[in-house]
Amino acid sequence: GNTVCKFRNPTAYTNYMLEKYINPTPQTSVGNPIYYVAKTGSDANNGSKNKPFLTIQKAVDSIGDASGIITLLDSEWYREAVNVTSNANVTIQSARDKRAKIVGSDKLVLTKSNSYTKVYQASLATKPVGMGGARGKPMIAEWGTPSSHIAPEDIHHLQRGEAYRLPYTEMYEVASIADVEANDGTWFWQDGVIYLSATDGSDATAKQYEARVRPTLNHSGGKLSMYRMDLMFSNSYGFYSTGIAVYREDCRAYSNYHNGFADYANSTVAYRDIALKNGNDGINGTVSSYDTENLTTATQATYFDPYGALNGDDGISYHIR
């Protein structure tokens, strides 16, 4: 009923107790569909927990204009552009103790270049680009090589326990293949081929390199709620919303071409967002068409404990509002 008990460090003896009483899944749905997604799934499945979909977009399309919940069952990389246009309430969340990633990059498939010691190459149709000037220089990422060391006195509590701010190292452009050979952790693009050297000069085929090729998440409908989601390496915005409302908890935007979170919805409420190393602002709510207070443009936003660092421009930017 209306009685609530709180326990310190409870122990769950069954999944039922855990999910129903101790820490229920956010915004559980009554009478609305709940779809599951996993990298082991298939879009030919029915989206149940035992037969999950393979893509987030399939789950979004299955909800249509109804309200519904999408739960990602793993912490895998979802390399897809997700578009949420439903006029109702949609939730996208990672399962308990998981952290799924919507990724705008493709992993480069490398081979050793002839006539060079440290140079490796991969097909890449379009040259990496940046925002221009000092904002978001053209980059690719060597995943798994942490960067931006955090001094003990400077650790933000949202990254407590971390020694580095980023789980990857950004690599920047040089003028020639010869420069790639001479400078570890650089790249050069020409005629649909990117040439690179590992940050430590070692065998690059043993590492993971990411190049931005697509957007990640666009929201233009009703209300979208998000829990424990990472949005990384978009060739546009990490998260872009012009919908009615947005609610987020514990979401992160890493190294997206433009803003990490572009919060242009009529209403935004967010808790504990992290926005790091995005090309422009970490979190942005600047709406250039904002003239008078009305519901055709963004009107209000509230952030609890946000953290923005290392971005090309502001951590949080709301010039016009």
C-alpha cells in the first residue's frame, strides 16, 4: 500500500524480491509493452526477455505511438542511429548492473601498410572532421587506452574510483603518411583510406580504433526517459531532442562531433549526466529560434549534479534562455 520500508545494504534472496521490492526497474509499465534488446537477439524475435530483439530501433518501431519500455540486457555496443518519434511515453534503459552504449562509430578493420614500420591502414569512406578551430578537432579513438589522468584532489564524485576521465585516447590528424610513421598515435586520410599508428607504436591490429560515421540518438516525439545509457562517437549530436519532454538518469555523452546532450525539448529533467570531450558543448540548451515563452520551443530545463569536462566549448550552455 502506502507503507515504505528502507533497509541499509539489503540482501536479495530471489530475483523476484530484488526486482519487485528492493530496487524496482524505473517506470514499470502497466498495460504498456515492454521490449527487450540484446546483441544475442534477432529482429525476427518477439522482443520478449527470452527472445529479445537485436536492435534498439526495432524495439522503438514496435512501440509505435504507444507508450512502452525498452530494456537493453547487456553492456554491449549498439552501432545504430536510433530515432524516437512516438508521441507517447517511451523509456530506454540498461538492465540492472549493465551499461549499454549507442555508438556512432565503426570499428576500423586494419591491415599493415607496406614500406612502413608503424603504419596500418583501413578503408574509411569519409575523412574524419571536427567542429572547426579549437572546437572538436578531427579525431579517431583508440579504445581501451585510458587518457586524461585525474589527480587525486580533482576526482569528481561521479567518477569516483576512476584513474582517468576517458576510457580511450583521441588521435589527431597529421599531414602525411610519413608523419604517421614518425608520430605515434596519429592518422592521415587520403582517397577513402585512413592510415594510423598505435599510441604506443605497437601492432595496431591488436587494438580497437573507432571512427565516427553516423548519429546516435534523435528524439522528436512525446516524452523520452533514459536510464544508464552511454552515447558515444556520433558524427552529429550525442543526444538530440526536440520532443515534448526528456527525463534522464545516469547517462553519459562521450566524444560526439557536436554537443553531447542537445536538450531542445520543451522540458528536460536530468540527474547525474556526464558529458566529456564533445566537440562543442557538453550539455546545450541554446535554441536560436527562442523569442517568446511558448510550447513551440524549449522552455525549461533542470539538472541535478551534472558534470561536464574537456569539451570543445562550454560544459553547460544556455545562452538564449
